[in-house]
Amino acid sequence: MRYSFTFLCLLVCLSCQPKYDVPQTLELHNNWEFRQVGDSVWHSATVPGNVFSDLLDHQLIENPFIGNNEEKVQWVSETDWEYKTTFDVDEETLQKKHLELNFEGLDTYASVYLNDSLILKSNNAFRAFEVDVKPLLKASNELRILFEHTSKYEAAAKSKLPYELPEGNRIFTRKAQFQYGWDWGPKLNTSGIWRPIKLISWNDYRLKDLKISHGYLDDSLINLGLDFRLLKNDIWGVDRDLTFEVYVNDSLYQVSEDSFKAYRQFIPILIKNPKLWWPHNLGEQYLYDFKIVVKKDKRIYDSISVKKGLRNVELVTEKDSLGESFYFKVNGVPVYAKGANYIPQHSFQNKVTEQHYEKLLNDVVDANMNMLRVWGGGIYESDKFYELCDEKGIMVWQDFMFACAMYPGDEAFLDNVRQEAVENIKRLRKHPSIVLWCGNNENSEGWHRWGWQANRSNDEKEEIWNNYLKVFYFILPQTVSELTNVPYWESSPKYGRGNPQYKFEGDAHDWWVWHDGYPFEHFEEHVPRFMSEFGFQAFPSYEAIRFINQSDSIDIDSEGFKNHQKHHRGFQLIREYMERDFPVPNEPEDYVYMSQLVQAHGITKGIEAHRRAKPYNMGTLYWQLNDCWPAVSWSSIDHFGNWKALHYKAKRSFEDVFVSNTIEDHIIEVFAINDGVEAIESSLELEIRTFEGDSIWSISKDFKSELLSNTKAYRIDFSGTQSEFKKDKAVLITKFNGQTRCDYFVKPKDLKLAQAPIQKIVTKTKDGFLVELTSTTLQKDVFLHTDSKGHFSDNFFDLLPNEIKTIEFLTQDEEIPIIKLKSLNNFIR
Ligand code: BMA
């Protein structure tokens, strides 16, 4: 009796269970093969991927990241390639009313054949293409994709224009522009299936493009609009029984009826006391889960969900007495932006794993950065990148993918661009981290300042500039404002450095330093409203150099190594700047170290000058965070993830609560900067000491650093003290809020540093090793290095005399690492 009751309950329960007829997705990533067109032999291929990676896997080419191999593999980009796979589809799927193949990224000129019928010709690596394959799909299928090399298409497009557009033929092809070679990257123009291919099958309903919009948010009650598309098999049918369930954080929140629109749906919901998303230095990164389920008669047809942070973002560009402001407000709070420019992490995107994203973005937060600019010559990044930026509270300045060139303006090109913008904005608009869409990198500056207008007729100039306006003044801003509420900015920078306005309005790229050879002090004298690029090169880690040369010695003169410096005056500029401020060592290993000190010295000078000028200046993003291959470049983290001196020193200069000093003749000025939302009270101590630790002069007071502030905490005339100490043998030590900084009165190369050993004790810990260092004299820019793979918690620091400095070396290695040391003291007497 009891059994039959249980059975009955079970039956009742089962009948209440919802039935499903939801769309199914099948990733087509197996059994792929590739060949050079015309070859008889097929080789196995990895999808998603690209032809260089596949050739490498079969050892059919040498690794282009080693020595001079880049040159040897150029033929790959000039060749047509074919990819094919076979896949089976079960009967149930075949019977579905809708069968679509979705190509999320084909690089680039691709002809796609399903069972020998041409189903798609694509010409934009940044777009996804969805094809109805219902009429063609069988139980067993063959999918074949022909990739034709880009130069063929580019030559054809070029021949239609009566003039040449700057810069080169890459402008005709919508794919990552850096792959055509850049001043930090190799020329490795890939082709292949670089993002997933999916078969989507569905019957009656499918949900798409969920957008969550809101007006200005505060912390009481907000109205959210859930806007999405409902695809119906029977597009004219009226579905009186169709309901939409809205879930917020997995709880059923609201049930709505079909609003009888065949296509777009809109559901308003109210959220009380919403939790907001903030950049990591200002608050929590709260992310809501929103889900919509479409149902009829207890049957679930589809669901769509997004993880979404709620925040207001404004780009404030207001006229003021000095020009025009440029800063971001998040949830009404003005945010000082600190960070760097981000480029693709690898020439071959399939080599970038989730761990790479995780590590690099942790390094960003670790260095106290709150913004990255995704630069326009790379790619619209993977979903993972933005998900992690959301979670970690990193704001993203997102360029559209146009860089350093003028682009065509024919209808087909413009349509392609419009569609690219629509798709990428739709894909990325849920991410609260994205705070800006920017049209391009340096196209406007190039046109106005780089001689691109020379020898052109007025008509020609007008046509080229009008084509620029069509994309960056009309299509992109319109698309951004239709699809999101994120601000749009036409071009980075607003003005090139040749236009004096660059200091008073908009964002700026300061390449007076480096490209024009100006001294680093230029950063201090010319502070713009928002510095979106400034940079200086340094050599990468010993690991990277060894990899390039495939040799244990640090050889920076080999032909192969020289190929990893892509700036034609790069080596020379590094040396020139080194000679100005630092000693120039002979040994390559020392030269590499010194180059990193020069870079860190110059760029942190810039960062601090910008921060001291807050709120006139409201952002500082240096060029560049990372590398796409092992190289000598502007990056602060090399291709293998090793931090250069700059990343360690930028971390200190980007601290939220921070003291920055200027020393001019006998005047010391002390600026207390607080980018956070809490006031900090602490004693502020300044002391001048000899390198042996004897105190010459000191001063101290209690100081309150107010939230979101910048205050001149001291202006000290130490001329009285001056006669009592030798400027080349003294250090100014500033202590505030647990931080200690060292400033000097003369250039690094003029310091009379003393010679003394550094004592070192290494002990094992759970995650690696602890290193304790001491010395009887001040040791400047102490550099710890080892051949073991790992990360030093701190490096390139000044070690005060007779004080113990403890550093962690995080590593998986069990064996005690052989840690070697260098300091600037080794090079100056
Ligand atoms: C900036 C960037 C890049 C370039 C860098 C260094 O202007 O936008 O185009 O790599 O300068 O030259």
C-alpha cells in the first residue's frame, strides 16, 4: 500500500516536471584536417586555431618566435589553406525545424562548403556568421573551409582606388592589424578558424540578444529593462500562453506574458536597493545573474542569461578655465584612471589560455591599476577577458579595431564595419568593466600630423577625410548609442602632440619622449588632462632572451635577437637615454638590467607627474602592458609573464594612497594623493640620511589624506641643511601610511653609492621561499633573479642600510633556488 502511494506521488511529481524543447548547441571542433591548397596530404588540425599553430604542431615550420625564423615562415601568409572535418548529426537533431551553423570567427577570406555546397563567403575576422543549413544537413556531413590569403583581396581592393591610403594594404582587411607587423610585434598574418563553430538546432522558439538597460542608478529603487529577441518558428502565430519567467540570482522574480510582438520583447523589472559594480579601488564588484526562461504549457523552450554588474558611467568632458576636462565618473564618483595599454597576448590567439588571462589580469590588479585600454590594432578580446575584468574591477577602455591608418569608405566596407560594431557591442555590452568605446588609435592624429596629406589634391583629401568621418563620426557613435549607454570617443588621442591643444583637452599620447628623444622630465613639464599613451622600451627577462637565442648565454647582439627589436631606432634610443641618467654597463646581462631601470625611472616619473596634477589630469595609462612575443618592447610584463622593473615600480607609483615628492634645487614639495574613498590619517615623516644611515635632517607631522584628494602636504626649503650634506651621498626617505619611498638629489648615474655586500638568507615556505636581505650601505635598485621559474613579491627596490627586507619567491620548485643579486651600487663608484 505504502509503495503504491509513493509511486503515485512520483507520477504526480513527474507530470509537474517541466518538459524541455530547448535549442541544442553542438561544437564542431573535432576531426579537423588542413592542407595547403593543391597538396594531396592532409594533416590533423586544432580548432579553434590557426594555420601557424597547426604547422608548428606538425613541425612543418620552425617556431617564428625564435631567432630569425619569422622571415622563414612568411610564405605561410601568402598561401591559400583548406580545412575540413566530418561530423554526424543524429536523427532527432536533423528533425528540428531550424538548423544553423554559427561561425564565431573565420580569419579572414573564407569560403565555406557544407557537403560541397557553398554556404558562406566571409570577409571579416571580427564578425560571426550564422547560416541556415536545414536544407543541406544530413546524417553524415563534410564541412570544408577555404582560406585565401589576404594580399590577393587587398591588391584587388587597392586597384579600385585612384589613390593610396596610409598605411599599407592591411586597411582593406578586417582582421587584427598588428599581424601585419608592428613596432613591437612580428609580421605573422594568420589564417584559420580562430573562434568556435557551432551547430544550433531548435524547434519553436529561441531567445537572443538580451540587453539590460537602466536609467541613472542610485541605491534605492531601480527600473531595469530586459530587452531581448524572441525568434519564433511561426512568426505570425499569436502565442497567448507564452510566458517569460525572470530569475534574478537564481530566484524566480517575475513572470510576464508574451507581449505579442513577433520579434523584440521588453520586460521591465524593479530592483530595490541595488548593489552596484565599482572599480576595485572604490568598492565591490557586485554581479547579478539575470535569466529569462520562455515557457508554454509548462514546457521550457529556451533560456538566456547574463551576468551583469549595474553601474553608471559617464565620460565628463566639460569646458573649464583651462580647456576641457576628460575623466570618468562611475556611479557619480570621479575616478582617477591608472593603468596601461593592452595588446593581444600572442600572435596566435589559440595559444592564450584562461590561465594566461587570469595571471595577466591579476598582475594588473596587483600593480594597483584600475584601467586597461584595449588598443585598436589588436582584437576585440575573448569573453573570458571581459568576465575577468568585471570580476576584478578593472575598467576597460575599448578601442574599435582601427589603428594608425586611413580606411576605405565604400558601401561594402562601411556595411561590414557597421555589422562588426553591432555584433561586438552586443556581445560585450553586458560587461560593466567596459567604460568607453573609442573609434580608433591615432588615425586622426596621423591624418593631421604625420604627413599623410602631402601630395594629394583637395578632392582626394576631402574624400579620405569624409570616409574617416563616415566611420568614426557617424556609424560607430550611432551604433554605440543605439546599443549601449557607454560613452563614445572618436579617436585616441584627441589631438596629436604637434597640436598645443593636446595639453588642455581630451586624451593625449606623449611620444615626445622616446620617438622624439625628449628627456623624461618632459612628462613633468607637459601634463595633459588624461594621458592615454606614453612609454619607453626595455629589454625583456633573461628567460625571454635565452628563448629567442635558444642559448644559455645572454646574447643581445645576435642577428636573431636583433630581429626581436621592431623599432628601427630602438636600441639606439635605449642607449641614449641610459647615457643621460644611468651608467652604461658593458656586460649584456647588466645592460638588460640597466635598460629596465631606465624604463621604470622614466615611466614612473610620468605617472607621478600626472598624479600630482590631479584633478587637472585624471588618468595615466602607459604604453604598454604586455607582449605578443618575446621582444625588446615598451611592455612592463614580458611574453613569459615576467615583470620588468617597470611593473614593480609602477605598482608603487599606482598605490591609491600615495605620497609623491618633487625636489628642485633646495625646495622639496610633498604631495599626498588619495584615489580611494576613505580618508587616511597617519604620520608623515621626511628624513634626509647618508647612504650609511646617518640622519642629516628630519621633519614629521600627523597628516590626514582626504578621500579622492590631492594635497600639497609640505613645501620645505632645506637650503639651511644643504651645506651640511653632499647631495650625491644622501637619500630623502618619506614614510606615510606604512609606505616608505626614497628620493635622490642627483641623477642615478651621479650617485656616489658605496660598495658593500648584500647578505642573503633563504628559507623554505609553503608557497616557495623567503629571502631576507641586508646591507651596511644603501643599495639602490636591488634586483633578484634566478633561473628557477617563479615570481618575486618585490624587486628592483632600494634597500636601506641595516634594515632587513623580506621578499617572497613564489614557485612550484621544491629545490632551493640559486638567487643572484645586482644593484646599481655595482656600477657606480
Ligand atoms: C603608440 C601605439 C602603437 C605603437 C606605440 C609605440 O602610438 O598606438 O601604435 O606601437 O605607439 O610606437
